[in-house]
Amino acid sequence: MIYFDHNATAPIDVEALRVAIATVSAAPANPSSVHAAGRRARAAVERARLQVALALDVKPSELTFTSGATEALHLAVAGLVRSGDHVLISAVEHAAALGACHRVGAQIEVVDVDGFGRLTPEAFARRLRPETRLVIVMRAQNELGNLYPVAEIAAAVAPVPVLCDVTQAFGKIPVRIPELGVRAAVISGHKVGAPSGVGVLYAAPGACTRPVFMGGPQERGRRAGTENVLGIVALGEVCARLDERVKRTHELGPLRDRLADELRARLLGFHEHGDAAARLPNTLSFRLEGLAGDLVLPAMDLEGFCLSSGSACASGSLTPSPVLLALGLSEASAREGLRVSLGQGTTTVEIDRFLDVFPPVVARIRAVLLEN
Amino acid sequence: MRIVVAMSGGVDSSVAAGLMVEAGHEVVGLTMKLRDATATEREGRAEGSCCSPDDLRDAASVCEALGIPHYVVDYRDAFRKAVMEPFARAYLDGQTPNPCVLCNDHLKFAALVTRSKALGAAQLVTGHYARVVETASGSHELRAAFDTRKDQSYFLFGLTQKALAFTRFPLGEMSKDEVRATALRLGLPTWDKPDSEDICFVPDGDYARVVTEILTEIGEPRRPSRGALIDESGRVIGQHDGVHRFTVGQRKGVGASSEGRRYVLGVDAATGTINVGPPERLMASGLLARDAHFISGRAPGPDDVVTARIRYRHVGEAATVRVDGPHLDVRFLSPVRAITPGQAVVFSDGDLVLGGAWIVRSQELKPGADAVSPTASHS
């Protein structure tokens, strides 16, 4: 099996998981318990918080552990926005960010992207209103791989706070929260090799203190519920070696580019999506004219390749990718979207293997469609 | 050989997949997502019958148990256009439609065949109770299942040679009991799942509500006409809420007269009239049908006596078939009961399914005459 779906979930970092299992085994307790085992579990959580803080270049006290990025986004939005507040959100945000805004009853205004999925600071600044309470923009787009000028956007909309979804950027490119100039940011463990079920909210001092889950003093009252110690420790361990991860992802750039060039040369009707000038090194978003993604994906799966059509969430809901629709593609074209996202273990051999298998599969499907 | 199995989530298609795996094939399970969960299904008030969200999960767990890949294919739009809309519109015309045939013709044995080929499969297998037989000349025949109580060949009369050549029905030679025993032997989680008999998008049997819902969703301003119930003497015996609540041969909602039981004899959507009368008036000796399809490509000769079934579960009646322009003129050797416009008439010769057509109306033969006139119930 060749795994080209790292943007959906990265394979587990076995070394980090091993440390986490050893830690949890040595401290089989609730971090809130007063006994020795509980104190050891508490120490493990706080050590992980420090590791994440160092990776993001923030203070540990500014971080809240959650069950994932979705919860972190809800916590952030609940803390920064009240019902009826005006929120500017980019057209390519993850559905969880939009969902969090709907949840609090915000007045949502979408900032459109151009045909390459690009966003400009001016587009946000132009739409600011006196009652605008929040701007939401991601650092890296999960389907396209596009990178967005978050710092410039934050400067353009100041003093309106910015919530930045760095889920997809974290671990792929350097992310230093202070350089982004944002009030809040979220990351997710399973995108960087920690188990799913752990995420982090960064919030500037005094921001996002209104809890969504209530009934316990955990996370300084911001998030009730016993901490996911295993996931938190694993995430901390990943963060301790995050620079290596970022470096390795950077090296995927030439592999991604070769893949794109070869496919463009070999396949009719190949269209690449996104911003070639500013994007993640590992992500290739494209479509093949007339070939619905839900035909190609199973066909490639049967050949042992894990790809995605749009985001993992979008392929589950069987609807055209909202991100590709935001680029101005028709519904039919948006259903043709495919995403290859490379990761830590990707090799040249895997790319070659893909190039051997993919074009004949495409040719077979096209022949069948032509005949029927 | 790579084989795609169409999996509904029921025990039949589960066993079909299991048998293919056992035979050593590379098996791929596909489940068609045909519609969104209905409100009743979401609230857990009704079991879905086929292709509901629960059925998708069942199909996935069967594939997991068999160790084969499983994919969901989104045919919601196609199903709406090719099956649900014609279903609802048929009621506007006073007909009683048969959506399962449309689903087979337009989705299972058309779009799904194409998709299976695109996946590199050599065959599409389904859990239907029917058989495909290849003749010496290389053409393909559709034959009834060995288990006559379960036989579904009626619903498959529209299959083309191209579809049949690509399709196999491994349950055609098994009884339902054998199928359940096989499911148990293979450890399939659906082994004791109840059979589904209802139309999949009417899981609670409330046709009238579903018809209205579909018409609303597609923006169709017309509604099934309301009108009078009229007995055989022309007397108005009551009013009704819509022609879609009635089908030929129905007793419910008609009431009884002093002379005895009364049945729906005919539905006239143009005037909203429901004609009712005694059971003997339901008998007719002929029918007119349209859009005939014959599997071999040839209609029976005018003197060939074939068996004609006018609904699923009908045992069939000896008949002759004449092609009359765009129509088929079907004459029964003995009268049949409750010929229902909108249903399919399916012809067979023994267990060989010859083809079928869609019933337009019944017609009464004048003894010794070629000219025919519609039966009184439809005049």
C-alpha cells in the first residue's frame, strides 16, 4: 500500500507513541489526582505543553489541550464571538471553522478567493465593519496546499483579532505564532503523527476564556474533562522533533513537482489547482477532465494507492468539494478533484510506482466511459 | 477475476459477495447511496428497507468480515431523476408505478455496469433471485430463479444483452433458506436481517405522503387530483383525497354496497374519478402496453402462446402478443384480475424471460373481432 493522503491523517510517529505509552504506563492515573501517580501524569501533560509551546514559540500558559482542531476552533470562536457578531471568514476554511461560527450564531461574511485560491489582505480590510469581531483565515489550505499571508492579513484588519487555523501548516512549514500576529490559533495532533483525539488552542493572554465544555477545572477552567494524556504526551514528543519533520517535508517539494510535471505531460485534460507561488511542498491538487474523483479513487485504491478527492471529510459526504467550488469550478469539475499529499515516508520509488500505475488506470476508465 | 458485487446491505447481496470470495475471485463491494435518510429513519422510528444509512453500514461491515474493499457510490441525483420523480409523476396520471424496474434499468444495470467496468471488473454480481444463461450462440438469456417464491426476474425484464453479458446472479439456483444458511456459515453479520419487501424510499408504506413530498421537492405544482368515487351505475358514492391513494383492485377506502364487496376498477386522473364496482368487473381479457423490450431482440410471433405476468407475484396467464406500432396488444387466453396501468407486463416461456412492457390500460376483447375497446372501467 502506498499512502498519499498525509493531509487527511499522517501515519503515527511510532517513536512518539512509544514514549507516550511508556509515560502513561509509568503514571497510570488521572492528572487531577493528588497522589504520586496523579502528579506524575500531571507532570507529563505539563512537559508536553512546554514542548508544544516551544515548537509554536509561545508560553505554555497560552495553550489549551482539546480533543482536536474542531473543538479548538469551537473554543476559540466561542471565546471571541457572540451571537450576531460580524465575522469575516475565508471561502476555503475548514468546515469546522464555519460550523463553529454557525454554532454561536455569528453573522458570517465569506471572503472569496480567486481562481488560484488566493487571498489578499485588502480583500479582508475592504469588508471590515465597525461590528466585525473576528477574522478567520488558515495558514495552509488542506486541499490546495495554498499558503496565506496571515501576518499581512492580521496587520490589515488590526485591531480586529484573527483566528488562524494552522492545522495543515504545522509540521510542514515553520510556524511561529508571534510572527503571525494572531489572537488565537489551532493545531491538531493527527496531522503530525500524534494519535487522533488531541488538539491545541493557542490563545493570547486573556482571550478565549469562555469554556464550551463545563464541569471541571481542567485546563485552568477553559476545558472541562480529563486530559487525553496519551495523545498529549505523543504530541509533545512529536513537537520536540518538529524541525526534522518540517525539513523532511521541505524535501518533498521536488518529488511533488516531478509528479505534477509528469502527469501534465502524460495525461490529457490535466489541470492543477492552487497557487504555485505559495504552497505546501507536499500537496498536489488536480483534476482530470471528465473523470469524476469517485471513479478514480476506488480504482486507485484497488491498485494499492491511498489518495483523496478533495478533503477526507468531503469525500465522506459525497458532495463536490466546497474549496474547488470556491475557485469558480462548476459542480461537475469540482467532482473531478483529486489530491495527492505526500509525507514523511514518501520515496522516489513510490512516486515512480504511481506514475507507472495511474496513467493506465485513467486510460482504462476513459475508454469505458467513451464506450458507454 | 475482479468482480464487483452490488451490495444493498441485505442478506442476499451479502451472500452473493461471500460466494464470490469463496470462489477465489478478487471481489469489490459497491453500495449505491440512493437517497438521504428520511426523517423517520433519522429519528430511529422506522427500519430502513434498502440503501438507507444503516444499510450502508451493514454492507460495509459485511465487506469488512469478508476482507474485501467496499465503496459507496453517490447516485442520489440519478435516482431522484430516473426513479423517484417518474414514480411521483405516475401517480398524477392515475397510474401505479413500479420503481424497482426503473432502478434496475437505469442504475444497477446501466450506471453500475459502467462503473464496474471502469474499476477493471470482469463481472457485476448482484443478489437478485434470477439466472443468466449463456447460449451456444453467445447471446444471453434471463431465466427465473429456482426458488419460485423468491424469483425476481419480473423486475429484470429490461436488461439488455450488454448488461446480461456482464452480469451474474449467483443466488438464482439457491433457495432463501440456503442463502440464510450460507450467510450463517460464512459468518456474515446480516445473516438474520429481515427481508425487505417495501419500496426502499417508502419504508413505512405511506405512499401518499412520499408522493406529495417528492412533488413538493421537485417543484411540481400539480397534485394528484381529488374527486368522486363512482359506482358501476354512475352514482357518486363518496369523495376522496387524491387519486394516488387508489390502485386498481384495491378494496380499502372504497366501502361496501348492499350487493357486497366493491373494488377500485379504474382511476381517471383527468377527472379525479375513482370507478368502483363488484369483483367480477375487475376481470379483463386484454391489455395495451408501451415501450416493449425483448431480451433476445425479437418479439414473440403473433401465434406464440407465452406466459404474461401483470404484476410481481402474479403467477401468470397464457397470452398472445402482437406488436401494434408503438404498442403491444396483449390478449389473455383466460381473463386476468386487476390489470393496473403503470405496472409492467412481463412475458416468459417456461422459465425463460422473453421481455416486457409497461401497461397503458386494460382492454376488453370483442369475441371474434380484431377491434378492441377499453374496458368499461376506463371509459
